[in-house]
Amino acid sequence: MTESIKQLFAVAKNVTLTEFSRGPSRCFADAPVAVVSKGRPVGYLLSPELFEKLTTSMAQIKDPASLKKELNLSNTWLANLEGNNNV
């Protein structure tokens, strides 16, 4: 992916890697959160609901089996997706 997640979503806040390591659960928000080190993003925190929406949306434009492999998703994810006829 060449686009930054900041270009795709409104990142709610930035937290430092140190803040994250001290209390990961305190860093989550309703919107994506950037985890930064030396001012650069090293990762993003997403709510389970947003992650589900993203993977389901991606499966609508890309083969779900390929997406499962590429993102290391579970067999359950694929079965649920196919069972819900979301693609």
C-alpha cells in the first residue's frame, strides 16, 4: 500500500512507542491511532469493528482467499465472509 493510513482515515491521535508499551489498552480510541517512534509511524491501532469493516470491504474488490493469505487471516474469517455472502 503506497498511501499512508493518515490519507485514508482521520487518525484520532498519536501515541509514542513508550506510551504504548506502558499501557497498550489505554491507547485505543474510536478512530485509528498512530504509534510513533522518533516522530514516524511504526504502526496503527484499529478497533475490531473498523478492522472487520476494512477486511470485508477489501474482500469486495479482491479475491477473499488471496486476501486471507496476504493478511494472514483465519479460516473462520473466510468462512464467515462466505457465509454472509458479503462478496
